[in-house]
Amino acid sequence: MNKVNIAVFGLGVVGSSLIKIIENNKCIIKDSKINIVGIKANNKNKKRIINTKKYNWIDNLSSLKDLKIDIIIEAVGGTDKFVNSLYQYAIKNKISLITANKAQLAEKGPRYFDQFDKENLFLGFEAAVLGAVPVVKSISDTILPKKIKSIYGIFNGTTNYILSQMYKNKISFKDSLNLAIKNGFAEQNSSSDLSGKDATHKLTLLSNLSFQQKFQFKDISYSGIENIKLIDLDYGLQLGYKLKLLSISEKIGSKFYSSVAPCFVNKDSVMANTEFEDNLCIIEGDDFVKTSLIGKGAGGFPTATSIISDLATYITTNNHKVFNSNYSSMPLASYVNQNARNRSYYIRLSVANKVGVLKTIAQFFAKKSISIKSIIQLNPDDSNTVPIVIISNVVSQKKIIEITKLLKKNNYIKNDISTIRLEDNIG
Ligand SMILES: NC(=O)c1ccc[n+]([C@@H]2O[C@H](COP(=O)([O-])OP(=O)(O)OC[C@H]3O[C@@H](n4cnc5c(N)ncnc54)[C@H](OP(=O)(O)O)[C@@H]3O)[C@@H](O)[C@H]2O)c1
């Protein structure tokens, strides 16, 4: 029987779950015997769901030499010195690597991808993308990347859980975040999830794979859900929309539109109905038209199953390229400017309860050449202010920023203005 020697770095949620799964499968994957030849975490004495005493503890990287490692499993996380030394060690010593660490790959990966390709080393990252959802495998094995026109979906389970709770329990963002922390779906510090950064890491990697071009994390704009208000979720629903943190990369001519932002989608769409910690990736292309993959986007065991899937790929393949073709010959992706992709927008204002206000607002929109699809006046907040929601016709984001600035200067407008992009034709 074929033997594969692995060393597991990081024994937290993902690393310990991986070892548990390997133990539960009697260490056999695809007719190969998986030997765990070493393990490593920060604290040797920490109590874990696995018995660490059964395994050889790695004190430092120099002690790896004698272990004859085929694959390093990196489930440490972050982009610090230790993680980078692990990648450098793997390349120098011609060892393949499987990782769950999207931050490292999206931010520091471009330093290493070419070297992994040149040395024909496997760099598996299914677990780093959508947890248990086999999106890398689906794109690599079944879809011709050249035919892909767009990939989009819900790439972060924490934010989807928070939004789902806000809808279900009619609670504020803050209360929903606390509930997510209590129920184990958010960390105490979830800033990378909430800001859209985590989803952008995943979008960067999936865009490289899908379009065979170099997408850089720093080039993709992102915004999160920290400022989403329950009132906008309610009004949106009344108009037939549900809010989701949408990750999207779309080909427009020879360029791309890539972003992560909270958007309204049609409330009957697959995306609107992907709830709680589930993730979704929709891939649209020429021949296959549309494929949707939904599943658990995080959690120890779901994520570890993707590491197992990568181990199986490593065992059954010989030619390894990180994104299925030479990274060095992939062109650098270029992006359309915001004006090339027009969408309708939801704009909520609180205005003074006075005669003539609506007419004044309509004049502002006319001045900026933004036509209004619908305008709805809602029940007054109090005797002095009335909320109104405007749905614009399709327009660039630039124009929406301009009109928001203009409206903010007007004395009739009270409080903040909410603007949310409508993506009513997708999902
Ligand atoms: N959790 C999920 O659901 C999930 C899903 C998809 C992807 N991921 C990714 O998987 C990776 C691991 O996540 P996790 O949730 O398993 O994290 P975690 O529970 O915090 O585990 C991290 C592990 O790394 C160890 N570690 C930290 N610094 C180290 C160092 N300098 N040297 C050696 N070991 C070190 C820690 O040691 P101690 O235990 O001794 O502190 C811990 O065992 C991250 O990149 C994350 O983004 C996680």
C-alpha cells in the first residue's frame, strides 16, 4: 500500500478535526496509508479533541528533516513569519502543502505560486475557500475556466449567519453579532469576516482559478455589513429584496468587475434563500450556463473534509499547478472602472415632514441625470421626519456617491443616508 507522510501544523478547530477524521478512517484515503509523522501547535500541553501524545511533537522546523514528509498541512492561519517560514521550508525541501489559510494565500501567495509550479509541488487550497463546498475541485475537474463568465455568491458564513438572524429575530446587527458569538458562529474578534476581507481573500483565489489571470487581493474593493440597519432589511423585504454579502467577479469584455459588498438580491433567488452559516458559489459560463454549489462554509469537520479531498487529489495526480496552468504565464487581471457596470440602487433618506420636499429631492436627482424608478414615502419616524425610499434606474456607483454627497448638504435631509446596490438579475 502506498504511504503518505504528513505533518500537521495547527491543532485548533481545523487541524484537530482533520486528525480525528484520519483516525476515524483508519488512516486510509484512496487506498493510501496516511502516516501522521509530526504535529505542531503553539502550546504542547493544551487539552485538545485528539490525544497529541500519540504523535511526534515538532519542536522546530529543523527537526522536520528526518521525518521524510510528503505533505505539510497548514492549519495555523494568519500571514506571520512562522507561516511564511513553513511555505519557504516546503519549497526549499520540495514538499507539497495543503492549507486552509486563505489570508496567507491571497495576500502572500503570489510570492510562492510560481515556485510551487516550477517544482511540481501540490498546493491544495480547497479548505481555504468555501469550507466543505468543493468549488476548487468542480472548477478544476469539470468546468473549462476559459468558458467562465462570472463567479459570485456568499463566501462568508459568519456574516450570512448574522444577517439571517437579523431577519429571523428582528434584531440589530450588534445583537445578532453577539448571538453569533454565543452560538459559535463568530469569533470574539470577527473583524475580518464583518468587513468583507475574508470573503475578498476567497474571491481573489477563486478568480485566479476561474479566469486564469492574476487577481491581487489589494486590487479588489470590499465593504462589509457592520453598518447594516434592520430598518433597511425590512424596507428591502417589502420591496421584494433580501440583503446578502455578495462576492462577485465578472468578465466585462477583456476586463473584470470584482467586489465584495452588501447587496439586495431578489428575495426568491437561490442566493436569498441560502441562509445562516451556509455558503454559495454560482458559476456562470458559455456552455454549462449556470452551476450552483451550496454547503457548510466553515467549521472544523466540514473544512477538514476539504483537506481530505486535497489529500486524495495529491495521491491521484502527478502534474501539479496551483491554478491548473503556469502561474508565471497568467496575465495580470485588469478591472473596469465603476462606470462600466451600472446597477439600480436603493436609497433611504429621512426627510423633513414638509410640503415640497419630495419635489426638491426629485430635482436633485434630475440635476445629476439619475432617473428614479420608484419613490416610496413610508410612515413618519416622528412628527418631524418621514423616511422615503428611492429605487434609482441603472446608474454608476460614482453617480450614487455624488448624489449622496449633494443630498447630505441639504437641510431637508435628516440623519444618515443608506445606499445599497441592487443585484436583482443574479442568484
Ligand atoms: N475554523 C473554521 O471553520 C475554518 C474554516 C475554513 C478555513 N479556516 C482557516 O483554517 C486556519 C486555521 O483555523 P482554525 O479555526 O483551526 O484556527 P485555530 O482554532 O485558532 O487554530 C490555530 C492553530 O494554530 C496554532 N498556532 C498558532 N500560531 C502558531 C505558531 N506560531 N506555531 C505553531 N502553531 C501555531 C494554534 O496553537 P494552539 O492551539 O496551541 O494555540 C492552533 O492550534 C485559518 O487560516 C482559518 O482561516 C478555518
